[in-house]
Amino acid sequence: MRGAKDYLLAIYTLQRSYKVARVRDVANYLGLTKAAVTITVKGLVRRGLVKHERYSYIELTPQGESLAVPLYTSAQKLAAIFRELGMSSAIARSTAEYIVVSAPGDVLSQFLAALEAFKKGG
């Protein structure tokens, strides 16, 4: 089951890559149906995290972007570390995104700090 963090990260990633995010793009990115994405996007609209009108692009609100940017940044850092360890780009990205959206924020921060320290040799 995908949560709000998954959607915010997917929307932000798609916007960075393609300038826009559509329901079908988010569905493809997350491996879900368009119907499932539509239902969740409506919930994100009610929570004030995205703007979306039927048949239009999905846009992050300032509140949604403030949640998505740290997720994206953390996922990028973690994926880079995984690539250095020999993972393919696709597996590194998907694994990093899974960890970022699943881990509590404080645990994620500590984990990233420990990985950075390990990379620097201690």
C-alpha cells in the first residue's frame, strides 16, 4: 500500500524530470492503476498537499513541496551511496525511495549521517 509520502515523492520527481505530473505518470511511476492514483490524489487535495483538477496536471502546493523536497533530497543521497556500492541505477533509486518513505524522519537522518561517516572512513 502506498502512502502520501510515496505520492509526494513521485509527483516531485516527475515534475523535476518532465516539468509536469499527470495521474497516468504517477500511476506508471508507482506501479498503480490510474483509478487508485485518482482516489489518493483527491485525498491529497483535501489535505492541501496538491492541486488537481480533472484532466489536468497535478501540482504540489507549497505545503506539499515542503514535504516532498526533503524526501527527494534524502532519496537522491541514498541512491548515490547505493550506486557506489554497485547497485544499478534503477534498483538504487527504488530501494532508496522505499527506505525514505518508510523510515521515520529521525531514523532516516541518523541512518544517512552514519552512511556518510562510514563513507568518510569512520
